[in-house]
Amino acid sequence: MPFQNCVARVFKTAAIQRDAPASSGVYGLSNSREWIYIGETGNIQARLLEHLQETNTFLTSRLPTGFSFELCLPADRVARQSRLVDELEPAGNGRPERRGLDGARRRFNSTEEN
């Protein structure tokens, strides 16, 4: 099942501060063509703002324009993230068969808050 509240939100500071809670859950970053990354964190708002500040990463090379999120208990986050990754197949969640824009194999490494 996709995100429970799959409302597309703009991946910009104002929207993150207004719409993303400082709570435990999973989140997804996307653009008009694909899901880019599905993450899990203890603070959705803070983690999205961190991603927004990244430069020269796999994530920024995919030009994220939107985000979604779902609240969940800390004990359930990793399992929910895994289910969403299996279903949505985001480009940056470490599947070795995924390839970057230049055709090279890519693995998105991100340190998540617990």
C-alpha cells in the first residue's frame, strides 16, 4: 500500500515547515518521473530540511520536487520503509540493479535519525 496520506507536497522549506511534523515516521521524495528515496526517521520535518540542504548528492542529482510522509511508531518505521521501498521502487534506496543518470550503478547512502 502506498503512503497512507499520499498528498503531494512541494519540496521547499515553507511547505516542509508548514506540513511535515516533527514526529516519527517514514517519508518519500519524488519528482514528476519517479520516487527518488524512501526514508525513515524520528523527526520527519528535521530530516526533510536536512535533505533540502544537501548539495552534490545522488538525491540532488534527481531533482526532487515533492515529498510525502506517514506517521508511524519508532518500532514500526524500518518495516514500513521496507514495504514502501518494495512497492514504490525508489531510485535511491540501495538496490544494486538501479542505475544513475549516467548509467553507472548507484547506491544512495543516507544516515537517518533514530
